[in-house]
Amino acid sequence: MFDQRVPGIPSVAPAPSPVYVDVVLPRRLHRPFTYVIPSELTGQVAIGQSVIVPFGSQDLHGLVTAVHDRLPLGAPEQGLKAVRALAPASPNHLLTPAQIDLSRWLADRYAAPWGQCIKLVLPSVDQVDRRQSRYLPTEQGMTTPSSLEGLSEVEAQVLARLRRRPRGLTEATLAQGDKSRIARALQGLIRKGLVVHRHDAVVPKAPRGNRNFPQESAQAHLAKVTIDALPPPPEAAAWPTTVDQALSQDAGASLLLQGGRDTRFWCLVQAIRATVCRGRRVLVVTGDVENAGRLAESLMAVGERPLLLHSGLSARARTAVWQSAQASSATILVGTRMAVFAPLGGLGLVWVEGEDDVSLKEEQVPRYHAREVARRRASCDRALLVLASSHPSLESWAAAQQGEMKVCVYRASASAPSVRVIDLKAYAREIPAGTLLSPPLYEGIRDALRQNALAILYLNRKGFASVLHCADCGAMPQCDACSVVLTFFKRRNHVRCHYCGRTKPVPDHCHQCQSLKLEPVGSGTERIEEAVRRKFPQARVGRVDGETIRRPADARAFNRLLAADELDVVIGTQMLFRLGLQGQAAFVAVPDADAGLHVPDFRSAERTYHGLMDAVELARPAHAGGVVMVQTRLTVHHAMVALATGHDAVFLEQELAFRQMLQYPPLTSLVRLDVSGTLEPMVAQAADRWAALLRAEVAGAARLDIKAGCGSIMSQHAASAEGESSTVIILGPSPAPHAMVRGRYCWQILVKSLSPEAGRELVVRTRETLERGSRRGGLRFDIDVDPIAMA
């Protein structure tokens, strides 16, 4: 052969193929693990691919986050395991660097295991499905005698079973009995080349119907013509200009939009069209499945073609939507909080509908908030972020006050109903025992019935009574597995725990003093329904709560009754707000507006105020006869005053002052630490140790600051007697508001900090120390950054 190298130009050696990979696994693990790339996979493994790797006695799907041509620093030189295979779907589902970076950011932001954060950005087909995972004998395994020397007794038995089933058996089928011995035998057979582990991917098909790809109907086409012909809401006339200016900013912008539901939808349509005209894509995130479906259908009605993604879809349907989102043809995606991780590139608009909805916060690890993930995605894509609500959260108001967002308030005063606050103390003698319905409230229902109009009663507490109370000793039946009293359900004749769902027959006597005087105390929707039926026997009454609406079909059946004018009075919990009843009722009543104010949570007033505002939105405008009555014993509470006057500023100013005085969010960063286990003494000891570690770290940091001459940490708040500096405050430990749930005791610690990063780093560092020395007793140490609830 001739030497084809050009004289004078040095030859460039080809880059060596990577021989090591870092793999993140879907477990509660905070770091990746290093594996060797076997010779048969050389050149085939890339960052973002899903691979199958051994981990302990199992084979797991993991994600490649780094490749190396030499042994990574810190990795052991011996004992590294090899990658088993590429996952079947990985060639078609290579994660982008942006998706991997988002999962890494999520793990850091919420102090969560990276492996569990990776699962959020993977399509459903890449999630491990053990039903599709099989062990099959190889050609060598089929011809090798089962009595081959070198096989253990268990290996020989497993191989014999597999030879009788050449198509393979699942691990669950094989492992009946001694799971650990079978798992070790399978790994041994795989190493000897007698068995192969195969993962059959589910091939997604295009979904049918309108569950995730809404289809336009004749009614939708008519609605499109009607809606497009409507003039813009007068209060939102400036919105198109605001959106155009925001979309023109190269660095992206953030808007806080407050307005009624119809106004917000009109603004959403204008923002979508302005974004799509610029050749960019749209992500719309909302808190619940019903609202996501309603938004998608409404967008269909105005000529858009959105994808719909939520947890109610099957894994196959979610995968189809995921793949469609990856395609450049899909421009709009609407969904619940899981949609915030969808692989939509080139975003121009990220819209969070109902940004204050608590459903946007994930309750399980990783405990992310979809609003903050949406903020991150908008920032990375330099897209316009719109946080929309009829009552924005205090966190968003605080961000707006700090200049991080522009505020757009589009509220039509003409659409507000007449609101009357009733002092229950003034009617104490006139209200019958065991009910909350005052004479003015009865009169409001009566007026609505005379008009053949709808009346709605909102009480966010289901059941007949909150508790059964012994009139002699004061004892109340409690759940055996949770430290909470049991709610009384009269119609089903049982008491039930709202946390674990356990039920018991209604006791006929007190379990402590044997008294027969058990009385229902407090009112729920069932008790209100009974009182209304007794007072208005001719009225057609319906109830909306977790007892009557258990499935989507129940909600659809209830909506059909409403559409056919088959109901005169509707009583319900916050489920009412998901039925699309806004602006339809002639009379709306809140029998017990104070119920939520007594919850041991610093957000209780905010939640109560938002619930009351949602109830007000159910009523017609005042010029159409809409009346709202709110019963309370706390008429001077700032939530009630703001509601009666219609001025949000009354509530916001006083609530922010309260949060500032007690150093709670949004003016500080909060992390809730939960220590739980089955033995309360061990839980208490572990919580004490965690708190001691936290305080020692804070005290050490304060001493270092003082030595370094950083005495400007606000001298009046210098380190306290417990060693806490002004930047980090440790509260607790103490038993959780519900000290035992589902048989596990729980203690809590609160960490307040002026810097979010300081609090998170402190917590993660001390948890690692704690977990190394607390492996007994089934203890669990959980971190909730920016908790929504304190219970």
C-alpha cells in the first residue's frame, strides 16, 4: 500500500473509544456508578442512552451521564461490573443534554436523588416493566446437560426450568420461593453464557379517541367561530401588546397574570398565536387532569391542535404523546405537572395555569414544584413565562414586588357578585344545634329556588361530622395506625381515617368510660345536605365530594344532571371548582369559612382566602342577581375583610407582614425534614441527632465567619445561645402535627434560611452523615424543600 499521508502535516491518531461510563440508576441514590463498556458494545454507548446494568442481585435500567476513555477519578481500579446491554428503546430515546441537565438541576434544587429525577425526563417505554423482562436459555444453554459440572444445584434447577420454556420466564415467575437464591443463580448462568436476560420493549401505537389527541367536533367548530367573533375583554385590551413586547426580548420575560377564567383563556389564546407565529413552541401546565382536559378541548374549539399529557393516560398513550412532543410538528402541549418534563425544544411560551394550585407540588420524592421547573425551562429556552391565576400565590406576588415579574391584573369589576359576610356569633341562638345554616343563608337558598336558579353551598370537609365526641369524658375514636381522630360518615354508618383510609363500624359506646353519650361534633357536606333536604324537601339536592365523585364517569354523570337543570342545590368540597360552574349560581354560601384557619400551617390563611375567592367566582355577577354569603366568627380577620371589600391588597399586605415577622416564605427559604420509623424512641433520637448536627454546622460556620472578619451578619442577630446565626435558623425537632401516619411515627425539623442554597447544602451534608450511622430500625430521612403543607 502507498503511504497517503501528506508530508509536513503530522498524523492525528483517532480518539480512543470510551471504555467506562457513569450510569445513574432509578433508586434513592445521589450519585452515578461507574461501569465498564464490554468489547461487544464498543462505540455504541453514548451520553443520554438507556442501558441495562447489574446492581446487586438485579439488572436495572440506568441512564448514561458520562463516558470516559480512562478510569474516572475516585473509581475503584478493580471490581467494576460491565454494562449488560443497551436498553431496547434507547436508540430512539436518546436523552438530550438539556434533559440531563434539567434532571441534575432538579436533584440539586430539591435535594433529591438524581436517579429518581432522571425517571421524570424518561419516556414511559424506558421505565422498567418487569412483566416485559424475561430470562431465556441461550443456544449453548439448550444443548448443555443440566448436570454439567460447575453448576450449583439451584443453577441446574433454574436452567432445567428455562429449557422447558424456551420462550423464557419472568423473574417474578422464577423467583417464587427464595428470591435471593434464584437471583444469584440467574446471574451465575448469565456469566456462564447459558442464559440471557431480555427486555422486550412495548411498541407504542397512536392512541385513539380524544383522551390525549383531542378531536374537533361539529360543536367545537361552531364554538370556534363564536369565540373568534367575540371582542376581547375590555380589561385585557393591552394584553396583545404586552405579549408582543415580552416575546421580542431575547433573554425571555416573566409575567404574572391575574384575571377571571374566561379572561385568562382569551389571553392564553393570544399568547399562543403570537408565539407560534414566531416559529416557537408552547407548553401549558396546570394542576389537575380535569382542568388540563378542559383547556385542551377549549383550545381545540378555537382552532388549535394541542397534545394532552397527564397521568390518567396509559403508559403506551403517554409514550405516544412523548414521541410526538419530540417531533418538530407538535407545537402545543397541555398537561398536568408531568408535562413540564416533556421533550419540547424551542419553547417560546411556558404558561402555568392556576399557578397557586397545590396540585403542582409533587408529594413523593422528588418533591418538585412544577411552577419552579417551568420557570427553569423558560429561563433555559429564553421563553416567555406566564404565571396565571385568579388569585396568585404570595410567592409570585413577592417576586413581582422584587421586580422579577411584570404584573398584569385584568379583573372586571362588573362581573363581581354581591358579597355579604355574616357574623355567626350574632345568630348563635337562632342556629339549630348541630348545623351551621343561619336564617339569612336559608333565605338565600329560598330566593334561588323561587327563581328556579342554582344554589351552591361550599364546605371543604366531607363526611357527616368531624368527630364523634363522648359527652362524659371527652374522648374521641382514633385511628389505630394514625394519630388522628376518625371522621363520622352517617350514610355509610362508619368512621374513617382520612390518612390511611381505614374504617370501623360506628361505636355504640365510648371506648374509655363506656358511656353511651357519643355525639357528632362539627359539620361536613353530608350533614349540610341532610339539613337542606329537611328544610327544603321539594328541592333537588346533589352532593360533590370524594364520596359521590370517585371516578371520572361520576363527574361526567353529575355534569349531565347540571346541564339538564336536574339540580336545584349543590353542596360540595373544593371539587366544585373543577366542574366548570363558574358564574352559574344565583346564590353561593360558605357555611363555615373559618374551618381552614385553624389548621396548624403558616399557609392556612392564604389557602382559606383562595378557597373563598373560588367560591365567589361560582356566582353570577351582581347585576344578574348573584349573591354570596360567607359565615364566619372572625369577621375582622384580614381574609374576611379583603373578601368583603373586594381588595386583595388588604389581605396581601397583612399576610406578608405576618410572614415577615415570623420569618416564613416567601421572605425566607424553608426546608422541612421528616424523620420517620416504626419505633417512636428511635425516631425521636434520630431527630435529636439530626438537629444537633445541623446546629453544630451552623455554629461552626458562624465561628468561621467571625474569624474571617465577616461580622456584618447583622450583629443584632448574631449566633444565639444555641449556636444559630441569622442566616440559618433551626426549629425543632418536635412530633409532626399528625405524629403517626400508617403505623409510622414522624418527627419534624424546620430549617429557615435567607439563602436557599445555604439551607439545602446544610441539610444534604448532615443527612449523609446521619444515614451512615442510622441503618437500624427502618428509619427514613426525608427532605421537602419549599413545602406546601406542614403536616
